[in-house]
Amino acid sequence: LDGNRIGNEGTLYLAKALENHQTLTSLSLENNCIEDQGAQYLAHALETNTVLTRLDLRQNRIGNEGVNCFVNALKKNTNLKNLYLDENEMTDGKAVSAIVNLLDCRYNCYSLDFYGMGDNLIELLSSVLQRNKTIEHITLITNKIGDRGAQVLASLIKDSRMLISLDLRSNHIGDQGADYLADALMNNT
């Protein structure tokens, strides 16, 4: 259902259907008009839906309030493995960190694109990345990550034996940050 005009009202209808649905495992609502209210409806449905493992809500208008609804729902729903919230309107790093912490044990891929949170994003993720040694893919596109964030990330990936891909496109990493990352990758064997 990507790229439609599904707003909060349409999301309510979908959420009601999801509450007791027992076969749909993946739902993609990327690039619609879903706001915090719609996120609340979906989060409520996730509290009872035990089948859905992937929910894609990229490129919507979900803010901090909507993310916090998902934080509460994911405390009850342990089956959701992939939740994509990239390119929404979240500004609260604590909410993003809470989502990442909840998905920590179930997730081997982190995609946190277009948040624009800078080095703070890496600092929020650092404790999760230290605990989860199974992470294979990290995507942090367009986050204003600078040399300081690259240094923190480099120290974390130096010890990771599972990392397959690292995507840091369109950040603010300079020569020093590149040096930190190169050293970490050379020593990551």
C-alpha cells in the first residue's frame, strides 16, 4: 500500500483489521499521510496481533508521540522483528533509542535514516550496539553524523564479527572520521 493517500482514518480501518488477523506477516504503508493518531491505531493493533513480523511506515508524518505509542506496544508484542520509521518527523532521540532497545534482541539490521540527529544518534545507539553482537547491517543515511560519531561507531564495530554492511551516506564525516572507521574495519577480522 506504499505511496497512497492513506491517512489516520484509513489507518484506523487497517488497524482494526490487523487486531485479529492471523495470516498477514508484512505490511508496508510507506509514503502515505500517517500521523501520530494513525501510529496510535497501528500500535494498539500490534498489542494483540501476534503474526505481523514486519511493518514499514517510512516517509510518513509520525512524530514523537506516535513513536512512543510503538514503544508501549512493543513491550507487549515480541513477534515484530522489523519496524521501519525512517523519514518521519521524530525529533526525540529518547523515543528512537527506546524503539531500538526494544528491538535489540530481535533485530540484526538497524536502519535509522534521515533523522538528522547527528552524533547524538550514535551515542544513543552505542549501548545497544555493544550488547547486540549479531548485528549484520547498519544503515544511518543522512543523519549529520560527524567525526565524533564516526569515532564512537568505529570503536563499536571494531569488535563486531558479524557486520556485513555499513551505510553512512550523506553524513558529515570528515578525514578524521574516515580514519577512525578505516582503522576499525582493518582491525575487524
